[in-house]
Amino acid sequence: MPGKKKAVRRKIHLTHKGTASASQPALTLAEKKCILLDSLKTAYKKQYDALQPIPYIKDRLYCVDKVFVEGGIEHVLETQSENSQKERLSSYKNIFTDSSSRSYTRRIVKGEAGYGKSTLTLQLAYDWCNGVQDSPVSAADVLILLKLRQLGNVRSIYKAIKVIYCQVSTANSKDIKDILQRCTTVKIVLDGFDEYPNREKSNRSDILRIIKSNCSKHLM
């Protein structure tokens, strides 16, 4: 007699892409903060490590710390009067610590094209990433550097951070807002207002509220 065939049952395991496994708990806000900080520092390093001080020499890139030169920064408390007195700062490192302006939370750096304003923002990013002790941003929990030309039609600064720095991160705009609100000190550096696509529009964006200095209680 031919032997009886045994039915073999095969277990089929279904996997669904994009869904979290039951064995993997959701990330905590502290873990998402670490991911955010890593994303920021990685992005900043790519920027401050790729300066071309000589435009026509494309194959030589330099770190901002090697090419940044201290320029003459003059500090003015009141800008509405033509007779406002200017005070020369000894270093960019005194931008936030100068005694005459310590009570102010906003700084606006003005200068002609090519004077080094964008280079200064990259130097600040370098300082923060590398823990330069005497830098004005060394004590900040988070440094946010945004180039305004990239923010056309983006009203929320949290969405801007997500879109530019955290595209592959699990942190969403709400997570970023929660992270920043729980920080002791956050420095936000906005570069290139003359290139901001929405600068002529109303102040319905976080960016313009920051610039006009009427957003702190709502934003942070």
C-alpha cells in the first residue's frame, strides 16, 4: 500500500512596510532629541567644511574655522535715530554677551554683500558643533541655522527644520516643537533676509515674527 501523505502546514509571516514592530517601542522624546541634534550637526558640518574662499578654484574646499577672519562689528542699540552711537565689538564672540545689549534677545547683523555675514553664521555653527568654549553659542542646547532662501511659503519654523534637516528622521514637526520648548537655551540664526521669498508678505509666518521680535511667547 502506498504510504499516506501528510499534509504540511506552512506558517506564513506577513510583514507590512512602514509599520512599527510590536517588539519595538516608540522612541521617547529624549531619543528623538538626540536624533535631531545628530541631524543638525551632520548637516552643519557639510556646510562649514565646504567653503570656497577663492571662487574660481573649485577643487579646494576649506573648513570655515580656517578661513574665517574677524571683521569689524559695530553694535547699535537704537536704529531709529540717525544719531545712534555705534560701539565696536572686540570680537564676534561678544555678540550675545556685550553688557550694553545683554537684555536684548534679538540681534540683526547688517552689511554689504561679501562682508562675511553668511560666513559668520557658519562659524557659529562650527562653534556649536565643536563645543568652542568662548563662543556665544557654546551654551545653547540647540542651534538652528536656516537659510531663508529655502523657506518660501513655509510658515512654521518647526516644519522648516523638519523639511531641511530631518527628512529621514522619525521626529515630526510637533516633536521638534516639543523638543525646543523643553530646552533651556535655543539659538535661532536666520541667514539671508534679502533672499527670503516671503519678506514682502504679512507676518503670518514664524520667520517674520522672529525678525519683528514679537514671537517669543508664542514660538518658544
